[in-house]
Amino acid sequence: MNDKTKYEILRRRENMKGYYAADVGAEETDQQQKLPFPAPVKRGKGTETIPLPIDFEEVVRDINLFMLLQERKSCRSYGQEALSLKELSFLLWATQGIRHFAGRQRQVTFRNVPSAGSRHPLETYLFISRVEGIRPGVYHYLPSGHALEVWEDLPEYEDALTEALCGQKFAAVAPVTFVWSAVPYRTEWRYGLKAHKYIMLDAGHVCENLYLACEAIGCGTCAVGAYDQDLLDELLGFAPGPSGECEYEFALYAAPVGKKEQ
């Protein structure tokens, strides 16, 4: 290991600790400076929306938490069977569904996953090929109304998504591929330079909920952290920069979902 690589590893380890920011003369956070409060959810494009059913209890297997934890594992092989709209609705509710809003001037969301300071910096995008009643394409989840909106009219995305996911074709051809993005300023506004540790932790909470929710409906998933940042961002239509802007957004994590092969 050369000195440059060693230095970079040590620097990134310190960043993971979170408190490293206090050692570099960080200024007050934007919250402490009373700067404008960032919106807790992303505004939709105003394109075609699809309301999601909320009576999805019937798709959940009668299985206890012990069995869910015992059976949960990464799955990279999926059957051709489509997911139902209720099954997809349940997965979205379990990973980013909003229980309620709190606050008037400074609204925050309470969801089915924990998030540092209830900042919830993640957005959910779906590459859908086989879900009953939904045409193939790229969609964005609107948690405030529990609905989907058409994000990109891209019905044949498999080759481009495979390339963006570093050749992991199993992830690109699944009935649904979740891609979570980060809108980091939601957390930076409150935590400043410490925010990035919390954003990564939040991503872990969300993906683990997806694993358990998939197991509860007989589906499988596999967390994907290997991807080409530029290609995946471009596929989702995210602006390449500058990263310092409050609305800056980038892909952070992915996970394909499908019925387990019997």
C-alpha cells in the first residue's frame, strides 16, 4: 500500500466516525444559522401518477419475525412471475412509507424506517419491467401521497441499467429494481459535515427493511453497491453538478426484487 492510498484510507475512516468534522474548524450548521428549511420530500414532476393500494395486508405471509430473520438472505435469481401492484405497494410502504407529518413551519416526516433527526434524505426510483397493471419504465415514488409517478419513459432499459450496474445483469432484468438516491442537503442542513455518516446509515436501514419485506411476501432481493456513478445518475436524469447546491441528488444504493424461483 503506497502512502497516498494509506492516507486516503485513514481520512475516510475518520469521516466514518462522524465527529471528525469537529476537528477541521467547521462552521455552524445551516440549522444553527437559521437558514431556510429544506422540504422533507421531493416535489414530483407533475407527470402521470399511479395511486398505490393501501390494503396490502393480504399479500403478507403469516410469518413471525424470527422466521423472517432466519430466512432472509440475498437472492440473485428470480422467476418470470410479475409482482402484483399490492406487493409493490407494500415494499414501498415498508421502506419509505410516511406514517405522519409533524411540525407546521418546519415539517418533518415519520416513516417506517429510522433516520437521523427525521431528515430522511433518500428518494426511491424504480425500474419496472414486470408489475401487474404498470407498463415498463422508470418511476419515482411519491411517499406523501403513496403513489408512483412516471419518471422516464424508458420501457427498454435493461442494457443501459446493466451497464450502469457494472455488468450485473441479474439486477437489471429483475421485475423491479429499486434505486435509492440521496438528497444530502436534507441532512446537511441540520448536521453539517457530520451528515454523511448518517446518510449512509439511513441507506442501510432502508435496504434491510426491503430484505425483510421481500421475505414477508415470498420475494427475494440483493443489495447492490457496485455501480457506475455517472452512468446511473445519467440514467435517472440527475444533473452532474455542482454538488454544493441544495437540490443536488445522486444515486446511492440499488436492489433488484423478484419472486423467488421455486
